[in-house]
Amino acid sequence: MLVCNYYSLRKAMRRVSQLYDHMLAPLGLKTTQYMLLGEISRHEPIAMLPLAKIMVMDRATLGHNIRPLEAGGYITLSVGKDRRSREISLTKAGRKAVDEGEALWRNAQAIFEKEIGSEEAASLRIALNRVAGSEFLDNPK
């Protein structure tokens, strides 16, 4: 197979997701769900579109991902300030999940850094944050 950035990123992401999902299993949450709760916690109340931008998701994908969180009682949706948007806030159960997940998340971080190396992990985060902040579709060739 040719060298492929996408394939390498996806393969690595699946491996990392396995680690974090395993560590978060006691909460009954997947990694993406926990990350959403964390971002909501940092910005609440937050409208759907800004949250989608933070998570680098389209609004439909975000909607798909927050439905189980709402059904599980972790978040509430309310009418936004301009009446056209929906705002998301954590419930008491959502705050508890964020708090309880913090130690589990830190353990996953420690395992990752032990395997990869703390300097390499830091360099990887910097590179991946650059990738996440890139606007590839704004300048297609």
C-alpha cells in the first residue's frame, strides 16, 4: 500500500480509542461521549454549532453523538438565546461523569505516554492540533 496519511491516522486512532474506551468503561461512556461532556462542561451552556466547531464535527454528526447523552440523562437541550439555536448544558449526572472520568482519563494518558514517551506524546499532540486546525477544504488543489 502507498504511504497514506489518512490510513495511518485512522489506524492509530483506532488503537488509541481502544485504550481510552477501555479505561472509561466503568462509566459506561465511549471516548467521544466523554470528550463531548468535557467540552460542554468547559463552555456551558453552549449552542450546537459552536460545539460542533470545537469538536471538528458537522452539526448532524454532533446531533447523532449527543442523542445518547441526552437519553442517558447527562445533558439537557434548551432553546437558545436567539430562539433558533439549541443550547446544551450538563445535568448533575453529566457533571458527576466528567468528575469521575477525570482519573480514568489521566490513567489512559499515563499509559499512552509510558508506551510512546512523554516527549513524543507532546510532539504528537502539537502536530495533531495543527492538523485539526487546518482548513484543507478551503484550499483544495
